[in-house]
Amino acid sequence: MRAIVHTAAGGPEVLALREVPDPTPGAHQLRIRVHAAGLNRADLLQRKGSYPAPPGWPADIPGLEYAGEVEALGAGVSRWKQGDRVMGLVGGGAHAEFVVVSEAEALPVPPGMPWADAAAIPEAFLTAHDALTMRGRLQRGERVLIHAVGSGVGTAAIQLAKAIGASVLGTSRTASKFAQLTSLGLDLGIDTAVRPFREQVPTPVDVVLDVLGGPAFQDNLAVLAPRGRLVMLGFLQGPRVQEANLDVILRKRLEIIGTVMRTRGPEERAALAAEFRAQILPLFGLHVATEEPLRSADHPSWRPGALRPVVHAVFPMADVAVAHSAMERNVGVGKLVLAW
């Protein structure tokens, strides 16, 4: 099969399209013919040599999410058949013509959805759902601040927060993005190129979804309301806190919550996929038979069709270096997708 491989650690120029052996599905695994795959900042970090793949995943083939067709079944597979349209998260290897995944972690692609749109769902929406509803416990009537709100996770988090019934504030260094984000449900855009976000949050928020890291830590604590939750997803500005007054955590009874997808074990990944299939996929208009109904009693504004992936651009897989450069320049709103 063809695959994108790292020839060394470095810039986009180290990426190459090479022929590599086809992966073989084991017991309860699927081999997926990948039609499209999302690009994520973790792929950039892996290319630079600072974020290696977890054990058991390809060390030199990036790609954390995919959309494609079931091409082969491993022994004991019962949930899927050849030709099924699926999408999902992996620990690596999705930037290839084939990827092997656990049958328990694959998700059905909403009917009629283009491959590129489906490839933009797993990382963004699973991450946002886990961070907002499972970790941050965001409730109807609360306020959430989403950093880097124009990113893939940011655009997903806006929609999920509005579906819950929360008010949404979001930061960006590019104010021109706010018009498109307002159409998704953003209530207040905060331009951090003008002045610090701490000075622009009019009322304390209940949840902060943070990808900035150490330099934003103290200001995140400052804008949280009593009993607020800071959910940390990444460190775009660095992982270290130079100076912080931790007294505010005690006085306001704040919670600091860390979460990451890539290092989770198969049991936790399967449980998250099951939760997402039951509770979130119906919001894309896909009606999935489940043992539990959609939590409409908790979130009465949730409705089928409330969610949609946001794709800024689709690049041919052979242009992966161009896509990496575009992500490093922070262009556009939403996801960058690679397609065969």
C-alpha cells in the first residue's frame, strides 16, 4: 500500500509517499481502505520528533483519524461487514491506504456524508465531547470559554456547547474568523491579538477548554467562576507555568482536569466510542439503534442535525507537506483533511 512516512525528524520536507506492506487484521480487527484522513497538530509534533506514536502503532506513519470502507475482517468480527462505511480514531497509521482498527472503536459514517467530512469528525468531536460533557460536565445555562476556537476541536466544541444549551465565548488571534464561528453558535469572540483574554471576558465562566498551556494558566484561573472547571487539552504556548497564585484554586474551589486521547488503552477507547455512538452520532442526523436513548431529558435542545463537521480545506495525500505547512500557519477555520 501507499503511505505517508517520516524519513527523519524535521520540517514538512521529511514527509514522503512510499510503498509499505499492507497491515493484516488480527482477531476482532478490521482493515479499512482509507478514503480520507484528518490532519492534527499531533501529526506535526510527531513529524518533528517530539510526540512519538504509542506502543503498538506505526512509528513512522502518522494519522490519528480516518474515514473509509471495511475491506477485510479479522477472526471473530461480528459488528461489521465488508463494504461498511466507518470512521474513527487510531493511535497512528491513518495517513495510508489501509489502516487496521479494533471493531469496537469504529463508528458508522452518517448516511450520505462525504468522506472528507466524515474524516473531520472523530478527533474533533470525540475530543470536544469528552472534554466538555464527560470531563468538564458542562450544563445548560452555563458559560464556556474555548481557546483556539477556530480549530477543529474549537468548531466542534462550539456546536456541542450550544446543543447542551450553554453560552459560548472563544479566543482567536485572527478576528476575521469570528464571522464564520458566529454562524456555528459562538456568542462572543475574543481577539487575543488586541489584548489578553482575561481583560475581555465580561462575566466569569463555568468551564474553560484550554489548548494554550502554561502561559495562560493564571488567566484561566482568573476568569473561572466559583466551582469552575479548567479542562486542559494541550500546550500550544508551552507546558510550563512560570508563576501562578494557587490560592485562587482553593478560594473558588476550582477543578483542574487534564485529558488526552492518544495514550488511552483499548478498553477506554472502546467505551468512549460506544458513548459517542449512543449520545452524539444521532445529532449528525444518524439514527443508531442503542440500548440507551439520547439524553434529551438532560439536554432538551439536542436534536438530530444539530452538528456538522467544519472542513477548511481538503488536500491530496501526495500534498501532505503543503497541508502541514498550512496548519503551521494557522490558516482557516475548522479541519484540514487529506484524501486519496
